[in-house]
Amino acid sequence: MSAWDEEIFSVEANVDFLDELDSLEEDEAEQAVIDAALLAANQNPASVSEDELLNGRAAATIVAIWAGAPFSAGEVAETYPFIRNRPATVSDEAIEAATTGGAKALRRHNVGDGKDPQGRPAKGTIVEGAAADLHVLDAPSAVHLAYRPGMPLSYRTFVAGA
């Protein structure tokens, strides 16, 4: 397996986590996913177990899928349809869990709100003054993001915020 979502969902601790989520009502599963991502993201790394960290990564991946990120773990989504059946709305809290929260779950603690040691906006933010690389694509829908030889999708690239 090479895709991130396939790899993260195949870890034994996360298979157990997905089984637990599958046994919950839809709204309970949604909240459990958000809670797991935020728990892993907001705790001192020494106070979070390896399984909690792994579950946080899986939860952040699920929220990213709900927010529209493409994924390749079709068999996993067949087994656990809540992964594909995103909520009607994806809350700001859920987006935080999937973006800067997901980065924090990966133990990247120089992300999110606030400033880095040099006083610049922290990594993981898209705000004025952030030194970020950003590649903007011009595609009418996510379907068009698949590799298409000869079909340029690049609209603009920003390197170090410029």
C-alpha cells in the first residue's frame, strides 16, 4: 500500500478504532472522530499513548476526507461507510482537527495559531505573512485532479508566501 489513507487505516490499532466507530450512531461517530483528532493534537506528546496518537492520525484522515480530500482506500470505505458518508456540514472544529490538528497529531508542534520562534505566522496556516508554499490548481471538480498527461492544472504557485 502506498497511499497515506490506506496505510493509516491498515494499522491494527486503527482497525479496532474503526470497528468501534462503526458501532456508534452517526452523530456519535462524527463527534468521536473529531475528539480523537483533537485529543492527539492538543496533548503533550508524552501524555498520549501510541494507540491514541495512531487513532488521532486516522481521525484526522477521516475528517480530511469529509472535507473533500481525495482518498484511495476504497475497500476500507466499503467496510466503514461513515468514512465516505460525510456529515451534511463539516464544522470548523472538524476542519481544525484535519488540518493543523492533524499536523499536531503527527507531532509537528510548530503549526496552527500563533507565531513561530522568528515571529512569523505558524506553519499550517494560510494567512497574510505566512511563509508557506501553496500550489493552486485550476480544476472544475476533484475528479479532474487525477493524473492527466498534457492537461495542465496549475493555476499559480506561491513559494515562501510570495
